[in-house]
Amino acid sequence: MADLDGKHAIVTGGGRGIGAAVAAALREAGARVTIMGRTRMPGAWIECDVADPASVKLAFAQAGPASILVNNAGQADAAPFLKTNLELWHRMLDVNLTGTFLCTQAALPGMVAARFGRIVNIASMAGLEGFSHVSAYCASKHGVVGLTRALARELAREPITVNAVCPGYVETDMVKKAVANLMARGGSEAEARARLGTILQPAEVADAVVRLCRTDSQVTGEAIVLGDMGA
């Protein structure tokens, strides 16, 4: 897969979990990687709050043109619908959906000028199905999938692909939170994990991302499903 030599990749939220695995896999494939996020990292790191237009504009100006953008930064909070307040609702939409929109708008002009681009949005199976107690998160990720498909069609005549990767549960802090929530309702950690179904490793998601970023990939407008969301 080492065909990305000389390509500049930007990974948002690349400091840990899926983002860190994606950044590592892109480097292994030969890309020069810039990580954007709010947690300081060694190496090529730029501070960026993806929900803040001014922060995004400054960060992408500092980073320079990129051939690859992986919109990974995101948040997930759970609450019953009637206890989902406006603050939670806006936070899910601002980070997960508006953040993807802002970063893509910032990166796309350089891709159009270079006549090459790969945009991969880290969505979720919650962007394709509905799950209880995460209505705001589901709405935001459905938005990401819709944005992915719409932009892929708009760019169909350009040598730029736009795809979404939609994993189920991945072994990250989000899984730890989900397990803790299930255990709070009764049961052991093993039982809670069993209810979550297949739990992917971040490297498995990263592998799917790199495949979509390959220079010979023609896949666009797809929502690639990985794993399942359990019971």
C-alpha cells in the first residue's frame, strides 16, 4: 500500500484512537501527515477546534494544501431523547457534522487546484441506522453520510473521491464509556462487551481508510460498513 509518497494528509482528531491509527497507517503508506486537534501532539501537529470556523481557517492556512483529508474528529454522548437538551444537540452537530463541513471546505480548493484529492469521513453505523439513547449522535452522523454522498456526486467530474467509513464499536474511549453505561444498568463487563457485538481495533478502521486514499482507488460516494452494533 506504500503508494502515497509525497502526498500530504491531514487527519483531524488524530491524537488517539481511530485518528492515531489512521495517521500511523498513512505514514506507513508513505504520506506526510499533519494531525489537527485540541490535544497537543509531538511532531506535525496543529491546534484546531473543528467546530470553530476561525480556528479551522487558521489551521488549514498553517498546514498548507493537502491531497488527503480524513475527517475523524468527533464526539459521542448518550441521553434519552426527552433528556437530550439543546446544548448536547448542538455539540453533536457542531463537532461531528459542521466540523466535517468546515474542514472539507478548507481543504477542497487545494485538491481542485492539484487535480487530485481523497476525502474520507469517519462516520458510524449510527449514520446508517437508528439507535436508542443517541438521537443527536445519530442525526449528526446521518448528516455526515448525506454530505459525503452529495459532495461525491458534485465532484464526479473531478479526480477527487469522497467516502465515509462507518464502523460499529471500536476499541477506544467511546467503547469504555459504552461499557460503563451498560454495567451501570446491571451486569458484568464481559456481558456488557458481548452486548456491543463485534468490537473492532482502530487499525482495522485505518486499513479501510488507507485503501480509500490509494492513488488508484476509484471508489467514491460510498459508506463503507465495518463490524456491527451488537444487540
